Amino acid sequence: MSRTIEITILSAENLQENKKAIKGNTFVTVQCDGSNNELSTTKLDSGGGSYPTWNEKLVIDVPLHARFITIEVKYKTRGSSSSVGMARIPISDFIGGYVNENQLQFLSYRLWDNRVRRNGVVNISTKVKLSQQNSCSNSILSTVNGVPVTGIPVAGNGSTRVVTGIPAIWLNYQRNI
């Protein structure tokens, strides 16, 4: 099972290569730990502005056990590319806590070069896509006082009633008191 996250790579600021500002020939790679080394890449920014911009949306399937997403800005040179800086971002920044699913967030992260020195900032936006998966194919979605409740049909006659109960562990605990 996995979650889908839309990451839009917006721009980067204060990128340097050999103490010179980088304004073009850059691209970004995005990778999630635990995703079998799947790598998403933006197009090459040709420059023309004071800092690189991509404004490119990448859709990533993130396994439930994944903990980080790595964003790396690379600089294209003659026939090869070199890393300008990378950010290792906790998945918890996008999912859980005070962030609702399907909510757009704008975030900025510090980039670190190969020598663990600050080398710019990458600006992104994220949105966790809602998943429409059912936990049980026989489950019926009904509402009780306007609140959705998932139940299992028990009557076999098309009833939409919901079975509720107290776990047996709790009952055994109560008997032993």
C-alpha cells in the first residue's frame, strides 16, 4: 500500500558552484526511501532569471513505511551532472499532525552540498492525494447522526444496518476485575 503525494518543484535560491551563482542548467530529482529507487526528475531550467525556476509537478507514490523524501538540485555540465545540494524531508511534514489530506502547502527547505555546507534553498508545494480504497469489499458505508460509519452487512437481505460491539478482550478484562 502507498500514498500519493503531488510535489511541485517551484524554484531554488542562492545556488552556488565554486563560489559562483548558478542561474541555469539545473534540474531537480525527487526520491522516496523504500520506493525501490524510483526517481522523478524535472526538466532542465535554461536560466534567464536571477534564480532557477521549474514550476513542475511530480506525482510520487510513497510507501506507508517510508520516512523521508530526498530532493536534490543538480547542475548540468558538459556531458555530466553534479550535485549542487540536497534536502532530506520527513514525510511527517506532509502527512499527519495538523495537515489535512488534499490540502496544498508551500514549503522551503535548506539545501546542503556534499561537504555538508549550506548551498541554497528549494521552494516546493505539496498535496497529499486522497485515496479511495475500501478496507473490505463487503463493507457498507452508512451514516449515524451524519457521521460516516463502516459496517459489515449481517442480515443478508440488503440491510444497511451497522454491527457494533465491544471487543472480547475488554469483556474478559471486565470479568476479571
